[in-house]
Amino acid sequence: MDGVAAVAPPLLTALVGPTAAGKSALGLRLALAQGGEIVSCDSLQVYRGLDVGSAKPTIEERRRVPHHLVDVVDPDEPFSAADYGRRGRETLASIRERGVPPLVVGGTGLYLRALLHGLFEGPSRDDALRGRLEAMAARYGEARLHRRLAQVDPDSAARIEPADRIRVVRALEVFHKTGRPLSGHHRAGAEPLRGFEVRYLGLAPSRDALRTAIEVRTRRMLAEGLVEETRTLIERYGPELRPLQSIGYRQAAAVVRGALRVDEAQRDIVKETMRYAKRQMTWFRHQEQVAWCADAAEAEAIATRWHAERS
């Protein structure tokens, strides 16, 4: 309408980057400074009972700042990226109605894509094809199946761990049934999130700094009871529980079985976490236009400026 200025949509800051880069601590400081609320974007923090190994925000931190999409399902319940996207959009709509700034914080790239861009539905499952792929993994190992995925869909291979056989098989299934890589379908997208101006802020510490942070966090998790938490989960849900296949829990489960010593588990967690961090950075650098920062102080200054511009 003539003479009426358009109202800019509220700002949504997505704080991304590799695991252990300091996203959670920075997100908490920003939310406190801005009076905002945090939407977790982490595929382990959604599960109840997976506290130590997911570096879940503490009860005190959640008292200080509302954290959403944490502890929303039991670990034996199915929960997909599409489920996350649906719940996340409902949460963001509620936050917008309250007039407070949202911060999406986390490193699960597919969850972020589901939330902000939407996901395509995908073909129905093909049990015969899945059987052949599962047989290949059983005979030659999961690494070979993952290498096959890397040949046809390098973007998906960059974000999916070789040990995550379910997602590797699904990505190969989509490629074989549609002739297009899963990552290509995701880029084509579904319905994007509307009603916000989204800006991406990334933490990208140096390799040495990140390794040090990962080593410190791994020691802390083990000291705080990662093995004991894993033992409890196995006793309650069984050793095949899907979240226990993730980095940290997988090694802790090996300690529970007597297959690894704690010091061996610690070294393996650090090694696998570094590899995962590299895949995360590959994913984010290919998917989004991110304002990358080497440290939290630089990122905090940028986020503060963005918020001031909209106030």
C-alpha cells in the first residue's frame, strides 16, 4: 500500500559449525543478551536419557534460556529429519508469536535443511534393494558401502557417517530408484521456511584448536559418566538401540561389552569426532552462505550487530 513501509520479517540466526566448536556456549550468551530462545538442531539431544554423550544443555542452562527440541522423544522411538523439521517449524511459529528472537543452534546439517528448506518425500522403500545393500555391508564392511555412496552422492557421503548404515542405505536406495542423488533432491527442496529473515553464522576454529576442544570434551564426558549412561541405556533398551551407534556412545558400548578399554575408547572417540567435524564443515560450506568466524568473540560481535540493526 502507498505510504506504508513494509515490515521486515524477524531475524532468525542459525549458529552452525563442527561439533565442539563452542556453538552451545555462544548460543547461550547470545540468547541471554538478546532475550531470545534457542532451538536445538542436534540429532542426539532430541532423545531423553542421552545426556552426557550428546553434550546436552544442563538443567540450569535451560532454566536461564528456553531450549526447544531437547528431550522430545524416547531413544527407542523413531524420529526423522522430517519429524524434526515439522516440530521445529511449529516451535519457531510459537516463538515468533511471542515476539522474541530465535537462535537455531547445532551441527546436524540435515535437520537444519529440513527446518529451513524442507525435505522431499522420497521414494517408498525397496526391500529387495535394501537386502542387497545390507548383504554388501555384512560381507565387505560398512566402509565399502560408504565408498559406494561417495561415488554417486559425495555430498550425502560427506554428512553421513560410514557407521550409520541405515542412512547410507537410504541414500543409495534413493539414488538407485530415482537416478538422482539424495543431496540433489534436497537441494531441489520442498517448501522453505517463511516468515523469517535467516542469517547463518558459523564457528570454524583452526584444526589444532578444534582437536584440543574435542579432547577436552571427550575426557569430560568420560569423567561425567558416559560409560555408565551407556550401560543404563543398554540395560533398558538393548544393545541395538539406534542412537548407540553414534560417536561416543558406540565406543562406550564397546567398553561396556569389554571390547575396549576406556583409554582406547577415548582415543577412538577423538579420532572419529575429528573425522565427523570435517564432514560437517564440508556439508555447511556446500549448502549455505555462512558468515564464518575463527573464534566466538568475532561471531558474537557479528550477531550483536545483526540484532542491533533490527532493533
